[in-house]
Amino acid sequence: MELSLPATLTHAHATVQLKQWEKQLAGLGSEPLRVNCSALRHFDSAVLALLLELARRARARGSVLQLHAVPQRLHDLASVYDLEPIWQ
């Protein structure tokens, strides 16, 4: 399954985004959950909370979270919180 992050993902958008994905996530099997980050331009730490939730849901189904086209700023933010392992 592949999801795509929007261009803007801040605290104001994260809950809405997760709700938009609920149907897709309900159908998640054991295949990897891939998240395309190529559109992501404006974000805050809420994106990390969203990714942690996606990783938790993937693990609950015996799967993994895989991120693609991760912006350097997101790598840097994840490093600050020591969270890069959530997608490695």
C-alpha cells in the first residue's frame, strides 16, 4: 500500500490527514506501508507524530513503514528527536 504526504502537514493538518487515510489503513495487510514524501514542503513536528502512528499500525499488522523521497529537513527533524529508526 502506498500513501502520499501532502505539500503541507502541520499540527492543524495531521489529524485530518490520518482520518482521510482511515479506509485505506483498515485494508492494510502484511505488505509494507509505503509513504511517498516527495510533495512535502511545509511541515512541523506533527509529521513525526503521524509517521509514528503509521509505523505503529504497520507493526500491528506484521508489516513495516517505508518512506520514499524524504526531504532532508525531515531527516534532520527526525534526528533531533532520535526518530529516524521508525522508517529504517
